[in-house]
Amino acid sequence: MKHDKLSLIGLRILELRKARKMSLRELAKRSGLSAGLLSKIENFRTVPSLSVLVEIAGSLEVDVSVLVKNINGDTTAPYLLVRAGAGRPEQRDDSKGLLYHYLLSQEVGGYQMRVNEVAISPHTYRKPLSTNALELVRVLEGAVGYGFKEGEIELSAGDTLYFDGLAAHSVRNDTDQPARLLKVYLLRNTD
């Protein structure tokens, strides 16, 4: 399976920033990039462009090669397979009560496709945020509400929702039961 380029880069930036005891705001100030963009990169919500990586690397005082070292997996198989129990959990600072479990990532037609399973704890509300991606959500179990400027959409097991993540959206589980989603992101380049 190919390594997940998006999370490897985001994790490296986060690790380097924390190793330097640098806040997100300080990195934003040094790089001239917004704290919001940097947060999206560190939380796997957008793919950084080369010019953005150059700015981040310079601000962290490392070569760009450190951020992208070994991000290309080498597979000759014509498919990607994720076995039950495979993947890895991802901590996202902007989504308390939601546990993201990375399954796979693959470049598809100029987009970076990223697939996660997301567990949403009972009585959880995640405030609205946006992603630089087209998003597809399939509710595997439980019930959730997706809030948009136009109102909230109630989803239950078996429902599928597709939307442009640039529209700020909230997620809510008001029930006593956990919910589980399959989320597919088609991340746009940030050029």
C-alpha cells in the first residue's frame, strides 16, 4: 500500500514545530502563511503546494527534503487493500469527540483521495470548519447531523452525503450511541 503522503507531511510539520516549541501562530508569523492553513495541513485537511512547503520548511529551518522524504510508497499491484484492523488512528486538534482512523490515500485525477473511518462519540458537537476538498460521507452506524449555512441534514445508517468541503460544516451526534462514518476526501492542491 502506498504511504499516505498527506499525513506524513502533516505529521512531520507538526512534530518539527513542537520539537522547536513553536506555536502554530509563531509558525504562521515566521512563514507568512495563515494559522488556519497551517492547521489544515497539520490536521490532514488540505494538501500543501510546493511554494507553501518551501515557506514552512524555511520557517522550521529545515530543507524541504526533510518534509517530503520517503513519502512515495512503492507498489506494483493494480489495487490497494486495507485489511480489517489495519490503518492507524489520527488525532486532530480541531475535532474533539471524533476519532479518525486513516485507511488509505491515493492520487486520483489531480486530487489526493484520502479515506478515513470516523467514530463520533455520543453527545458530541464539532463546530463548523471547512476543508479544501470534496467530501463524501457514508453513515455506517448510528445517526449524525451535518450542519451547513442553509440548515442541518440528519443522516442515519446507510445514508450518503456528498458536498464541497469549502462550505463550513459542523458535525453533531446528540444520541446516546456512538456513530461511525466512512469519509472520502478529494483534496485540492493549494496552489
